[in-house]
Amino acid sequence: MSILVYTESENGKFKKNAFEVASYASAVAKQLGTTVTAVAFNTSDASSLGDYGVSKVLNITNDNLKTFNAKAFANAISEAANKETAKVVVLSSSADTKFLAPIVASTLKAGYVPNVVSAPESTSPFVVKRTVFSNKGFAQTQINSEVKILGVSNNSYGIHENSTTAAVENFSPSLSDSDFSVKSVEIDKVVGKATIADADIVVSGGRGLKGPENWGMIEELADVLGAATACSKPVSDMGWRPHGEHVGQTGKPVASNLYIAIGISGAIQHLAGVSSSKVKVVINTDPEAPFFKAADYGIVGDAFEVVPQLIEKLKEFKAQNA
Amino acid sequence: MKILVCISNVPDTTSKINFTDGDTKFDTNGVQFVINPNDEFGLTRAMWFKEKQDATVHVATVGGPSTESTIRKALAIGADEAIRVNAEPTDGFYVAQQLAEVVKNGDYDLIIAGRESLDYNGGMVPGILATLLGMNFVNTCISLEIDGANATAVREIDSGKEKITTSLPLVIGGQKGLVLESDLKIPNMRGIMQARQKKLTVIEPVDALKATEDTKFEKPAAKGAIKLVDNVDELVNLLHNEAKVI
Ligand SMILES: Cc1cc2nc3c(=O)[nH]c(=O)nc-3n(C[C@H](O)[C@H](O)[C@H](O)COP(=O)(O)OP(=O)(O)OC[C@H]3O[C@@H](n4cnc5c(N)ncnc54)[C@H](O)[C@@H]3O)c2cc1C
Ligand SMILES: Nc1ncnc2c1ncn2[C@@H]1O[C@H](COP(=O)(O)O)[C@@H](O)[C@H]1O
């Protein structure tokens, strides 16, 4: 028996969340007195997981799995879980992983708890804490099935080093054509820019910015900070920004270290989706805007004055701290 | 084409969330329930298939009698028939097994569900349902076209979008984007009158695994007061030295 963790990668390199879920899995393994096995697809640095407490990596090398495919990946993970007689399977909260998680749950007849924010409260019975109602509450959820699947919220547990040696083993899951009956034909993605899911910092603009032509300064601020750009729902509904940038209860969730909201009023649906960010900054002309009640730092002021000043100041700061 | 839209009954997004009975239950007092917003996009897309491709559209929910006003709303929007499985939807695995029975008995080609319910944010019912039924599955679906047995979908990924081809029978987890916000259907008087005559079948649940249960709830800790600053120098200083995020 061991703990199985699915460590996600992109172009052969682990994503940041892989180290977070590995760290989380190590904590669970410690509680249960067992070890962690990772399953990874087409990675070149599998042994680096040892730094986060993983003692074995099932490394899959397969050209058919270079592009993400939920069913094929899920079936490989389920097969790995069976092979390792894993009692707990740890997953991230990326869009891809949330796609495959229910398939794994169904295949393993396992209870799946998403949005988990801390190490299990107890292991017998098995209880974890997760967010519910779009971050407006927490639940203690007990899992009654023999195998348990945990989806760890982005950035909630953190990356913890816990050095051990990871033995890398080749693993060839038995896949069939039917695993590929859902085919990816075209991927249209932003490259070379932080994504809302992975970024440490997210810079977000709302209707207060008046129009799409004013997003230059938002992009520039994001550039200086190495941040992802995001927006409120009406901004994407009006086509000022792409739909994928819409954050909030009905858009993407944000759980960054720093979230900067510019010209966003702070409607309840917006706040629900961004509230798990650790530090929130608001820049808004209206001191009564609800966001001022939900943020850590704020400037009451006109974005068209404050943002350019902030960009200059940050450039200076970066130059000094480089 | 026969479509089933799975409707989750959730608190209006503006609801204040409170817990009761020693923090073991969600307090429904004063809460207005609505069609889960992700399902509303799916239902509207289903109406498009009904109008343009002659599809038959049924809706199903797993829930107690109090969910009937929400399903009536789906009928008023234009669904042809509704099914309610009379059980409390406390676990996603359980709900998916109940819906799988509905699908088996109804011979549906396309199951439209939502990416997640905005109450417990499970994000699992469509994926489990598809796997139980051996159907194809596309999650975070923002566009769907059907041509005979072929389906073309677009799904949202973390860094953009992905175009997908697959075939019926298919389950999707839909969300905003499936139809334009401005095309969302609001029931009109005629729809509401017609909905009263439409068939709403109540069925009892089958025995099924309940994999999880929520034993206790809590609200997030109250937020400390905001620090207002009046210049960017001070802000950068605080973000660096106090918050340590830059
Ligand atoms: C079912 C449902 C789901 C929803 N889901 C989401 C969601 O997921 N995400 C989301 O964002 N919204 C969501 N909404 C919409 C939400 O209710 C608000 O309408 C929306 O968040 C408001 O966007 P905003 O803050 O950009 O615009 P507004 O509310 O119009 O606010 C603009 C702000 O900009 C300020 N401002 C104006 N000029 C300036 C300036 N020069 N400098 C600085 N500030 C300025 C104003 O004072 C104001 O506070 C949802 C609504 C519903 C009904
Ligand atoms: N009780 C339910 N009855 C019918 N459909 C449901 C129910 N719960 C969830 N669903 C469907 O599954 C989707 C995802 O829900 P969940 O897995 O609960 O986040 C929802 O958007 C609905 O389409």
C-alpha cells in the first residue's frame, strides 16, 4: 500500500503544482506510515520528485500521451493506483486534472473530494477540509470508500522540501483505441505568459477601465510583475478581453499570492472566485466599492493615474532588487 | 437526437452562506434557489439543438420535492419533460449513479451537465456519469456542435482552449461560453403556463454507493481591516516588506 500522486508536466518538465501535490502526498504518507509513488507522463526529470518526499516514480514514456487526453491519462493513473494498491490518490486542481479526476474516481469506485485545503484532519475515519460554496465556506468531508481521491486546491498547501531518493521505474499502462475516442485536434494557447492557474501574481481589470483600448497599462503592469492578466465577467462578456481571462464564481478561480484588482467593484460573485488569493490589492475611485472590505491593501484613486505610477515605481524597485 | 440536461438546484449566487444545527447543515433559511448557472448555459444550448436540429430535450434533477420549482423553470424555458429522482444529493458519486439509471432508461444521445455545481463545487457528476455509462466525455466545454453522430467541442484549458472531436453518445460538463450571455433564456408567461402541463416524473432512487459525507461546516475567518495608502511608494513598500509578495 502506498499513496499515489499524479504529477503534471508540460513539455517534459514538471509544473509547479506537481511539487505541491507531491509535498501534500508526503504529508498524507507520513500520517499513514507509508510511502509516496508518483505517476508522471513523458518527463525528463522524474527523479527531482525525490526532493518533495516521493520515493518511487512510475514514469510513462509514450508518444501517444504527449498531448493531454483525459480518458487515457485517467486510465493510466487508475492502473498505476491498482498496481501500487494505493489507498489514497492525490491530484491537483488544474483544468486538465479536474477533467480526469472523476474518471479515475469512477474507475476505482473511490470517493473524490476536490478543493482540499489542508492535510487530512484524521485518517480513521478519513476526513479532509475543503472549500464549498465557492470559497464562502469550508466543509469537513469524510470519505467512506476504500480508495480515496483528493484534489488539492492550487497554492493552498504549498511546496515543502522533504528530501529522499526517488527510484524511477518505467511504466507502460495498457491502453486501447477506445481511450482515445475523444481527440484533441487543435490547441490554442498563450505561450510565454503566466496563466491564471499557475501565476504567483494576477493583475485583473474591470469595467472601471472603460474600454479594451486601455488594457495596455494592465499588460505592462503584469509584465513588470511576471503576472497573469485577468478580468471581471462583464469585461469578457463585452468582448474587451478573452473569455479565458474571466475570473470569479462562474469563471476561473484565482488562488495566487497576490491579486491586484483595478477598476473592479467587488461583486459577491467576483470575490467568491478570487478570495483564496493570499494578498489582495484594490485600486478604485470609489471608496465605497465593496472590494475595499475584502482586500488587504487599497488605493482610492483613478486607475489612469495610479497604474502608470505603480508601473514606474515597480520598475525602479525591480532595478534595485535585481 | 435525444438530450438530457442535468440540472443542479443551487443557492442564488448572491446568497449569504450560513450553517445551522451545530454547523452540520447548510442553512436554507431565506435562500433563493436557482438553476445552477453552468447548467443554464447548457440548457440554452439544448434549446438551440431543439430549434435547429429537432432535438427532444428532457431535464433531470436529483433532489427533494423543494427542487420542483427549479425544474419547472427549466420546463418554462422550453424543455419537453422533466424527471426528478427523489433523493438528497449529498454525494457526487451517488448523484451520478442515480442519473446513470435515468440515462439508461431514457436512451439519450447527449447528456449536458455543468462543469460544477456552484454549491458544493464537486465538479464530478458529469465525469463519473460518463464513465459509468461508457460514454465520451468533454469537460469545461465552451462550444458544442453536433452533426449526425459526430461532435465538435471546444474546451477551456488553463492557458487557452482546445478543439476536440468525438462522437455521440456524449456527456459534457458545460459552462459560460456554450451560448452567449445575452442569449440566456428567461421564462416568459406563455412558457410558465405551458410548463404546468408538461410531464414531470418522480422516481425513487436506486441503491447506490455514498462515497462521501460532509460532517461539519465552517465559515471563513473574518477579514482584518484593509490598509489604505495614498501613494504607490507606500504600496510597493508594504507589498515587499510586510506582505512579502513581491
Ligand atoms: C450568476 C452570476 C454570476 C456571476 N459571476 C461572476 C464572475 O464569475 N466574475 C465576475 O467578475 N462577475 C460575475 N458576475 C457579475 C457581478 O455581479 C458584477 O456585475 C461584476 O463583477 C462587476 O464587474 P466590474 O467590477 O468590472 O464592474 P462594475 O461593477 O461596473 O465596477 C466598476 C468599478 O470600477 C470603478 N472605477 C470606475 N472608474 C474608475 C477609474 N478610473 N479608476 C479606478 N476605478 C474606477 C468603479 O468605482 C466601480 O467600482 C456574476 C453575476 C451573476 C448574476
Ligand atoms: N443533484 C443533481 N441533479 C442533477 N444534476 C446534477 C446534480 N448535481 C450535479 N448535477 C450535474 O452535474 C454538474 C456538476 O455538478 P457537481 O459535480 O455537483 O459539481 C452540474 O452542473 C449538473 O449538471
